[in-house]
Amino acid sequence: MHNNPFPPRFITARADLLEIFVSTAAGLGIDQQEAEHLYGLLPASVRDAPAVKMILGDDWHYVFGKPFHLDGDSKGFGVPWQAPLVMSLVISTRLATQTLTTQQFYGSWRRQLDNPSKHFDALVEMLAVSCVASDSQLFYEASGAGIGASRIDWLLKTAKDGDFLLEVKNRPGQPARELSRIRAASKTAGRMTDSEPVPDFEALFRSTWEKFIPLPTSCIQGVILFTGLKLPGAALENFFHSRLETYLHFAALGEQNPGSGLSVNLVTISPDISDRVLSAFGWHNNADLVF
């Protein structure tokens, strides 16, 4: 039986994942035959995951992912890492079949999807580029684009906005770290603390900007992070300009919204770069991920 880490009071509805996968796909203009084919490509462990609605909203999620490990022996639970949107699974699987080679799909991406600790990594790699224009070209894990033998997650070629290199990172460790910090502070104070998050920007951006060739370059280079945690906007901008802009034209925080695609909070080296990035990737610069 599939292990559900969420308290029963959080669940408002349950269903078979295949049923919700097909109905969600239909809402995206994908017919039943294609939807069932995409579902059949999923690892058995994912197909076995229950579909649920939660008190957080009316969207369908599915329960699959590694629990947070907090300080001590306790575990926490979180959305989206342990309950991604079914819509995210549909979009990611379809794009993976359209964009990846057979070796990339089965040898790398699907294996990540089958691993609870890497599952959301696989989703966000696809979600980050799920809104690019149909006349653009996408290349996964472009070799020779970074320093030495480094591979960059995506090379995007567009006719209008130029070429882009994008590294995509899922960062669930930061919320777990914050939950542990808040819990420890609350025990000391004897009440819940309302202190602001204390982000570790070096950890958030580790293994990202170091891969890129220093600017200027022929491609616009950037990173998108999925953190699930609001960050101080001024501190993020300061870190970008003091630490990252030698290598990156932009950095983004991203989240998947059911109704509007991918929303970001974007930091760039110039307004022109911002316009080109948003146009090329089809992102909306209206995420609620900074304060």
C-alpha cells in the first residue's frame, strides 16, 4: 500500500491517478489515447500513487516523494515535493517524450521520476521550459556549453530573442532547514517565532553558476530555482549582483501555477535581458516568492 504522509484531515477527496491524469490531460487539449499512452510510460511506482485533493485548494495532486528529514528523528511533509500537481506530471511527461532522445528519457529522466528523492527534480526540469514557443528549438543537457565537461540542462534557440542556456535546480533542503530552525527557536522562546527566513544563498545556487563560461557570451545564461520558500528580495538581488552576474545574465525563482503556467520572480543584469527571458521562456514575472 502506498505510504501517505499527510494527516487525513488534510485530504478532502481521493481518486485513481489514471482517471485524474486523463481528465487533466483533456483540459490541456490532449486526447484520451495520447493521455493513456503517456500514463503508461510512467514508472509503476508513480502509477500506483494516489490522487488527492487537499484543504489547500481544488487542484488534484498525487502523493509521491521523499519526506523532509528535520533535525532529530522527526519527518515533515510538504507541498509540492510530496504532493505535486497532476497537471505538472502531465505537462512534464508529454514534454519529455517530445524533447528527449530515447536514451535520455529512459536512461536518465524516467529513472529520476521513479526515485522519490529525485522525482520533483525531473518534473521541474521540464516545467521550466514547458511554455517556450512552438517554433523554438530545445536541446536537453547540452554538452560543451559550460566550463570543461559541464553540461547545462537546456539550450534554447529562438528566432526572435536569441539563444539561451538554462540550469534548473530543485532546492527542497531550504524549507526543511527553515522548519528545523523555526522549531528550535520556538522551543527556546516558548512560542511560535515569526522571524523571517534566513536563506543560505551559496547553498541555493551551488552547482549552478560555476558551470557557466564567464560573460560576455553568445548565449544568454541563467538559472531557475524551485525553492518552495519565500526569500528576501533585496538580499537575492544583492547576491546576484555581487556573486553571480559575472557568469549569469539572470536568476529566477519559479513555481507552477495551475491556471497561468510558470510564474517567476526574476533578477537580471538589465531590463532588456528581462524582456527577452520572459518572451523566450513564456514565464510570467508575477510569482509570490520574495518579500
